[in-house]
Amino acid sequence: MTHTIRERQKLLNRVRRIKGQVEAIERALEDERGCIHVLQQITSCRGAMNGLLAVVIEDHIRKHLVDSETHKKPADSAADQLIEVVHSYFR
């Protein structure tokens, strides 16, 4: 993923937030918090993971599956459609 070096800090920040969310789940379980609280923590973490995955997939599609210099509008449109589908899957 050498092309992600430009976005490295943003990705690392996301991962660190996710790490904090996982630690919050651990603390909630250790403190015997209620099921609703634990489920909310898990859902938040899952959403953050899905968001990270969507960003990396989008970057992969744009950088590896569609060469923007050699493809004209139809390919760009296809890439946008694929990205929209991927994003909708992770909502």
C-alpha cells in the first residue's frame, strides 16, 4: 500500500480511534456494564472499522482498478458506481 503513504497519518488516526473503542468495550465488560451499553460500544466500533475498510477499498479501486489517465468518463463513472455500492454496504 505504498500509495497510502500520503494518507498514512489519517489512516493511523482512524486505527488509533478504533483501538480506543475496542479498549472501551473491554472496560465495559470488565466493569460488568449493561448489555445495551456494551452493544452500543460494539456497534460504534463496527461502524468505525467499516469506515476504515471503505476508505482503503475506495483508494484501492481508484489507484489500482481504474487508471484515471487511460480511462475516460465511462470508466470514471463505473468506478464511482462501484465505490457508491461499497459505501452503501458498510453503512
